[in-house]
Amino acid sequence: MSVAAAPKRSAITETVARFTADRILPRGSELDSHPQDLPLIRELLLEAGRLGLYGAVVPQEFGGTGPDSLALHEGIEALAYGNAGLAMSTMPTYLLARAVVLHGSAEQQERWLPAVAEGRLLGAWAVTEPHTGSDVAAITTRAVRDGDGWRLDGRKMFITNAAIADALLVLCRTGGGGTRGAMTTFVVPMDTPGIAVARTLEKMGLRSSPTCELLLDDVRVPDTDRLGAEGAGWQVGMDVLDYERLAVPAIGAGMCARALDLATAYAADRTAFGAPLHEIGAVQAMLADIAAALLECRLLYRHVAGLVDRERPAILDASIGKLVGGRLANSAVNLALQVHGGYGYIREYEIERLYRDARLFTIGGGTSEIQQRIVAGQLRREPGWSRTAALT
């Protein structure tokens, strides 16, 4: 009986996996430290870009290899195997690029996309504000017409990469209340006068992903920095957020794979009651559940990426991916820590960091409760979804 060959990973995935093994895994403790080594984090993220990771979002005419959502997220999984925080910090750059691909003018595409594809630019994506959280419709940062340009004022909170970014994708209110027609998006160089990082936040986990409070104080920008039509910011923002959710099961897959390898190695090496841990039924059950979580995360992101690459509707599936991927990542690292017993609770063991890192994925990018709300709403709009789910 012949044995089928293992499926080949994309060139990007193989390259990022080698980069992760050589450059990321040996720096686990260093990347988890406070204060953060921002120059190191910036260099590693740019290096990932030079390897071609961000180019999977950029069309070939601008120096990329995309759009190829599956290749991108396979690469993100490979990076998350070594460090979930760095994988998290890839998102603002490729999300900025995707927004420019979908909504940018020819001049904006020429200005920003080659730099992303070549690993010369990092992005930040600014939506959340101190008092809005997941309620995007409640943002108050304003952009007001100022001659032939705009003046931006407001505060943004929990902004990934703001301390190391070159360009800022920012959602502002340009009209009255509500959402549609009342918001506009801009892509602004981070060195524009009036943009300031108030502080880099000290977090429980994902410390290699700089998270900042950002101030916009009388930031004057030309109209050419506006992305899309005036009042179209809600749609731009939703396009970005829908794509952002796809990263969670991909990062979750990387974390589950790392948790499985750490727990398996520990269970093989450690003895209890006269036998290796991996011969104990309860431990075997935990390892099996971690393996199941890995496969579920991987299948989820591959499914949703396939929908995106075929230009099929993916709002409902992406929210399910985010909802379930976040749960699975937390469950898997919790089980892996349990396998380690008391040693899993000690900083010198890597699984302790994974446990802290995983917690954000049921909060950031829209909480699990927000995802449930989106899924329920979409189910009302797609009453036949249950008969076609994952079949197309």
C-alpha cells in the first residue's frame, strides 16, 4: 500500500518557518521583556516583510505575490509558532496594504504598496478609543475640512505598532452621529506633526507586540491622504476588521502547534508514579485535545482564506473563525500548562508565556461576545447558511 506524500507548504511558509526557528525562537525571553526592545521588534517585523510575508497581500504589479490570503496566513501560523506577539504585529501592516489595495487611488497604491511588499514599511491601524472598545460606531476622533486638506484631532487606544510604525491607517468621524456616511479613513505618515505616542502600554502578554495610546493634536493632512470617498470610512473599516479576524485562527494554530510540541516533549521526559507522563491516560487525553485544537484552528483559517481568495462572502465564517480560534488557543495552552504541572507556572518555562499571550485573542479585534453578535446577525441574513457551510 502506497503512502501519500505530505502536502507541501508554500514557499512563504517555509521561509518564515526557517526565520522563526533561527531568529525568533532563540529570543523568546528577550521579546517578552519590559521595557520592550522596540528597535529589535521593528527589525524582526521588517525582516519578515523582506522575506515576502506582507507581499502576499500586494498585487504583483506593485511588487507583491498576491493577493493570496492562504499563503499569508500559513506564514502567520509559522511565525506564531515562535512568537504570537510578533505574529500579531504583522497585522497592521498587511491590513493597511489591503485597505489601500481595495480603496486607494492609483497614487496611494504607488506610494504605499511597493514599500510594504519590499519590507520597508510598517503600519499601524487606529480605530479603538479610550471609551469605545469594540463599539466602533462610537468613535469621536474627528477630521474637519481645512482648506484643501483636513485637520485630525482625537485619542486612540490599544493601537498595535504605533511606537514603531511608518504609516497610520486611521478612522475618523467626518459627519454627525451614526456610522454610514459619517466616517472617513486616512493613511498618514507617522512623522506628520501632531501625531504622538503618549505611552506604550505594559501588558500581561503579547509583549513583543507594542500596544500604544496615540494622540492626534491638530494633525493637518492633505486630501490626498484620504483613503476612499469622504463618508466611506465605515465600509473601509469593516473590510479591514473582517480580514483582521482571519488572523486569529492562524495565530491560534501556531500557538496550538507550539503548545503540543512543548507538552509532548515534557510528557515524554517527565516521570510520575514510575512511568513517563505520556503513558498516563489523563495526560494522553490532554495531548489529544491539544492536537484536535490545532487541527480545528488550521482548518478554520484555511477555509476562510479560501473564501476570501475566491471572493466569496466571508463575514459570518470569519467571525466564527475569530470566535472559535480564540477559544481553542486558550484551551490548548491551558491544557499544555496543565501537563507541565507546577513547572508550567514558572517563568523559565515557555508555556507560561503562551498562556499569557493567548488571553488576548478572546478580547482584541472584537471580543468573543461581539463575534457572537455578528454571527447571530448574519445568520438572520443568511437563513440557508447551515445547509452550505464549508461546502463552497
